[in-house]
Amino acid sequence: MPSYFEFEVQLAEIEPLITRTLLLPVEATFADLHEAIQDAMGWKGYHLWEFRDADEEGLLAGRPDPNDPETPDAYTTPLSTYFPTQDVPEDGVWSTYIYDFGDFWVHAVGLSQIVTLPDTFPRRLLAGERACPPEDSGGPPGYDRIIRFLETQDADGDDPESLRAWIGAWRPDAFDLAKASKQFEKPRKRKKR
């Protein structure tokens, strides 16, 4: 029977927590985890990204960069180079996923357990809380600004109509697990690099 990593993903510096729980095969790469996080959170994949250890010190994998040959290629680096494939500690094994080096969205990514299931699948979304911030919203400070606008209609010096149009129907508490799971099972087509 196939084995799967069960990951908990938490968007840092945002309260209340925005989380996703997902399964990936133990044979998956860091690029597979990147794409799973993108699709689970609702990011669009427009920006650079990388994985670091829990302390954000050691670079685990990222998008290949010809200007930095030291970056481990996420497309060929298995998750098992960092995450154990058995005997996961009780408090899990944590890493950091950074998306969009301008907005600097930091995600805590924790391996909580290894599960063995009778069926085979490329990935599965198990749970989630709250909507991911809109793309290019300015990181945690920009997210706070959007929340403040939704609560007070104070545009903080910006044109309220433009801000309202940009936010659209997005709401921070709108997360539909059934809909997200269905979309998650049909990943977007992306270029490999």
C-alpha cells in the first residue's frame, strides 16, 4: 500500500491562522510540495519561491537559478532528503516555504505523520481554514490593511472604489473545503521551470 506525507501548512504572521492539511506521496519532490501549497492556498504561482529549514537558515530547495548554482533544484530534490519517511517525531518536522520575495509570504510547513492508504493518488487536500490573501496584496501588512478596509471601509488614503474592485468577492473567512478539494485534485498546468 502506498505511503503519504501528511503536511500541515500555516501562513505565518496572520491571525486567525490560515491553514491547509494535505497528503503527498513520500516519493514527491519539493516542486510537488510547492505546487500543492500553491493550489491549496489559492496562490497563482506568479513569483519566486524556496524552501528553507524551520529556522530559515539552510536552503532546502528552490527554483533552479543559473546565477546561484548552489540552490538545490526543487524539481529533482526529493522531500525525503529533509523529511523522514518513517518515525516522525511527535511534534512533527517543520520547514519554511517562502513565496513572493517582495510580499514575503512565509509558510510554516510541518510533516505531522506518514500515512499508508489502500488507494493511490497524486495528492489530496484534507482540511483548511480561512481564505488565502489575494495575490500581490503586500504581505502581512497589506493583508491587515485589506481586513481593516473590509471592516471599516477606510481606504487609508487610497481610492475606496478601486480598492473595493480589486478585492472583489474575496472574504477572509471564505474557504470551501469541498470546492477546494475538487480543484486541488485537478492541478493547474504549469511550466516545469
